Amino acid sequence: MKNKTPSFVVSVFQEDGAWIAVNDDLPIATEAPSYSELLERVWEIAPEIAVLNGWVSDPHKLRLRSSSFPQISRNATLPTPF
């Protein structure tokens, strides 16, 4: 298990009508038809992957950031990234 709580930068972009999120360190790659659905999907899979890969023992301590926003919160209402 890693010693400090990690913070991962997730690359988020839109391609061919789909929103895509990628991080090679966790690793995750997922897509959804909307930005809000993409955030839901990321928070659905990232905590489990972080635990399985030894990044965190408590999935609630996982921190995600994107180039569009400083932190991707599980409960935040975020503006559209345009």
C-alpha cells in the first residue's frame, strides 16, 4: 500500500460524440454519452481499481483531478467544460 493519499489527473475529452476519461496510472479508460454520465462512470470504477492496485485501502480517500477542473468531486455540480 502506498503511504500518502494519491491524487490522479484524469484526462477528459470529447471525441465522436462521446466523452472519454483516461488515466494510465490507475489505470482507467471509460466513456459515456454525456459529461455527467462520464463522471458517474469514473466514480463507479476508479475507487475499486485504486484499491485493487494498492493505491488506497479506503476507496473514499481517492482524489481525482482533471485538466478542466481542480478536483472531480463525487457530489459536486460542475459547469460544462466548454
